Amino acid sequence: MLVILRFLISSFFYQRLTIYGFCICLSLSASDIERPNILILSIDDLRPELGCYGASHMVTPHIDALAQSSTLFKSAYVQQAVCLPSRISLFTGMRPDSTGVHDLITKFRQTIPDAITIPQHFGAHGYETIGMGKVYHDEQKQEWSRWIDTHNLAGVNFYQAPATIARIEVLKNEARVKGLKGKSLRQYVKGPAYESADAPDNAYLDGAMTDLAIKALQQSRDAPFFMVVGFKKPHLPFVAPEKYWDLYDYEGITLPDNYFSPTGAPSIAQMAWGELRAYAGIPGEGPVSDAVGRKLIHGYYASVSFIDAQVGRLMATLDEVGLTENTIVVLLGDHGWKLGEHAMWCKHTNYEIDAHVPFLIKAPGKEFQSGSTHALVELLDLYPTLCDLAKLPTPAQCEGSSLLSLLRDPSAEWNELAYTQYPRWGRVMGYSVKAPSGRYTEWLKRDSGKVVDREYYDHQLDPSENLNRADEADYASVIDSLSKAIAEERKRWEK
């Protein structure tokens, strides 16, 4: 009953759905109480460069072990390669054009006030919903049964190296004397883009948050739970305890083979990686030095291994408290990340390296098989999949497809394509479709639909997308087919 009351008062935006939720809660039965728990591990900026994806140089034993008992989606794609639009799409099951969220500013409750998010939906069906860390990015804390605040945790600082902390304090004092505020203050008080420090895991936010997540798992008993742990690393800055840096040999780290812009790629497809330039030691324009580039890669790898260790702690806790056999575990990255590929860093493009993400689902029960699949799936497929796994109705707003058949048989037939989009120059939208043969992108004017530019990368010959073949006659038929697929899909989104 406590869970029901929490649901009825938890969300201002969900008030119009109170009668709906109340009716559902009254109908809960003994079988509902035995519904599976759900634990989602959302990892910021995580690209599929993991041991379980064939990256033998990566030290990710815990994620790899989880993958062994899961369905591993080797061809999973995000709907827009930047945090807020991606996460709102995932948690509403709607594409960015449907949510109206394409940037880091738009509030989704202003564009889609009646949308039912996954935690709301599961909360309405008797689940205790628990969120912490970076979940929506635009956090709607009132939509959860229990929101665990991870800001301003005692003893947790952004950086841990004494020299770094001392330098930043000096800059803060100088900024106060200068009277700097807002953006000017942030630009003046820059921290480094990477740091190694002799510090325990829980001196950093993700380690301390894992402590809180472990406590929440240990305390969850009265109702099935839907929990999301939103890890912030390996997002910039790449800071992690030095023991994770020590897992990799800097001397063996090299810049990517395609440390150059794709041949024939239009300028609209490129980006200036301003996110990285906001950190100390990074030039305001032009490339980073090779040494700094290798350090950035080293720091990213260390941050991934740091998060891998936190995943291991959570999986061990599920075993210790006897929850493993009845808990669905989902691990995903919210979008990809460039480590120098195409002579760029960060995300914010439609390239494969930005759109391709790690995604795995561990579904308990004999009917589900572990294994891997190359089926083209999208993160917005998660919402209807979880509904099917928990035997809940799927809201009509969902635009993805349930992956239940692939969870039962990873080799099952699957004929869908995967769509990604990214805006440019205010009035242009790039629509990108991934097919087994390659990736096609159309840059369209939003008002007229006129094609501004096109890209096609043949993934059979050029998986790294180094040559745009959109103007080659040999590819005219496949490009025409994929262009029609984008047009048909956009019509569906408009309905």
C-alpha cells in the first residue's frame, strides 16, 4: 500500500493519470508481486570498446562476465548522439522528433507533458522506482518513488589530485576578485581534461554512488523495484583512481588509424568538439598534440575500467542478497564517443562511432538465452521490451519494437533498420539510417525538406567510414532505397 500511495503523490506531471494508476494498483495480484526486479545501468559516453565487443586491450572483466549471461546486442544504436535527447528518447520510448528535444536546453515536460516515462509506468504498476546519478540529464526527481540525491556527497570532489585541487582554488579566488560570474567564471576556473590520483573509488562520484546503490539493493524487499543507476564516467573529465590508469600502458596507446576527416564528407557533418575545449590544457582551436591525444585515450580507458569495477560491485550485491534470479539487468551507453576518429573528439555527429552503443539485457528465466546478435536495434526498443518482460501493457506512445523474440533466440529473424538524427545550423536536420550494408545520412532543411547534403558509407568495404560514396553511381540504388526508408519513417514519427 505504501508503494501505491507513493505513486499517487509522486509526480505533479502524472496527476492527470492518477485514476489510471489507482485502478491498476487495485488490480495487483499475487503474480504481480512476483514480477521481476529491473536494474538499469546507464553509462555516460560509453562506446562499445569493451572486452565483450572484441576489444581485447580493454580491461572490463565485470561487464564481460555480465555479457556472458546476457543477450549482447552488437548492433545497437542511439536516436541522437548527445545526452539529453538520447535519454529522453530512451525513457519515453519516443524519437527525438516526437519528443521535441534535440538539445541540452529543452525541457521535455514542456514539449510532451502527457508522456509516460518508464519509471512512471512501472511505478503505476506497483514497482518501487529508484533513481540516482545521471538518468534523464534533465532530472525529473518527482517522477520517482525514491530519488537518491548524489550531489554534494561528503568527501567527494570532482578532482582528487592535491595539486589540481589547489590550482583550482587559486583560480576561484582570482575569479572572485575579478567579479566573474556565469560562463566567464566557468571558463576561468578550468580543470584538466584528465587526472590520475591515489584515491579510493568512493572519493569519486561514481564510486560513492555505487555505495548508495548497494544500500538500496540491500533494502529493497517489500515490492519489485525498478532502479536506474546513472554512472557519469567515462564522461569528461577523464578522472579515475590511478590503479585503473595502471591497467594500461601509455607507451602502447596510439591514435586511431583514421585520425583524419572522411574523404568527401560535407562540412555540415563535422563538429569542432567544443565540449573538450572547455578543459585546461586543450587548445581553443586546432588539433591537440599527439601526446595529449594519447593521454586522453588513456584517461578514457581508465575511466571505463573504473566503471567496470562499480558494475562488478553491484552484480556481487545482487548475488549476496539473493536477487540475481529475479532481476532483469540492462547495461547501456547513452551514445558513442570519438577518441580522435575522423580527427574529432566527443560525440555530436551522425557517424557510426557516435551512434553505435553497447547494449545488453540479462533476462532471468529458462525461456531466455544468453548469446549475441547483430540484429539492428535501437535504445528506444528498451521500453516495450521491459513491458513485455514484466507482463505490463506497452503505452501507445512507444515507437520502438520489443526485443523479446531476440532475448528468447538471439538468432531470430530481425529485419528492422536503425535511425539516428542530429541537428545542424538551426534549421537543418541530419537523418541517418543504419542498414546491414552501411550508413546513409540526409541533411534536410526542416522547413522545406530540401536535401542539403548526403553521405553514404559502405560498411562492407569501409567500416570506419573514411570515404563518402554518396555521389558514386554504383551506390545509387541502395541510396535511393535508404532515402525512401528515411522518408517513410519520418511520416510515421509525424503521426
